[in-house]
Amino acid sequence: MSGPRRKAGKSAGNIPELLALGEQIAERRRSLGRLQNEVAESAGVSRSTLHTIEHGGSGVRWEKIAAVSHELGLSLKLVENDRYI
């Protein structure tokens, strides 16, 4: 079985936070040497949903993002930004 490609895809959205989240998830998946199909199946989501997450698309339920994150050994955490500090 071949490993994941390091192919840069077109962004599915334009929200910086979702783009950054997707990039982080994709990089973690690749660093673990796992394919989208494998991670998606293990997380209980479709490969197209994982693709959407990795490319910063909106409209994905948080439960699915959390399931993918958990499958990759990541946790979601909100941090303060400097807007209100």
C-alpha cells in the first residue's frame, strides 16, 4: 500500500480558522502515513467529508471534526486571541 500524497489541493472555503484547522489535520494524517480512506472509515465519516475538512470547507458538523481529530490523536481546544485582551 502506498502512503499519502503530499498534493496541495484547492481550498474549499475562505475562513482562515477552518483553513488552518484543515491544514493541521491533513498534516497530522500525512505525518502518520495514513490515507484519507483509512482515517475516514476509522472515524466513521465519508472520505469526502474528510476531504472537505482538510480543505477548510464549511458546513461539516463538529461531531465529525471531533471524530477525525480523535482518530488522529488530536484534541480540539479553543484559545483566546488578542481581540479581547
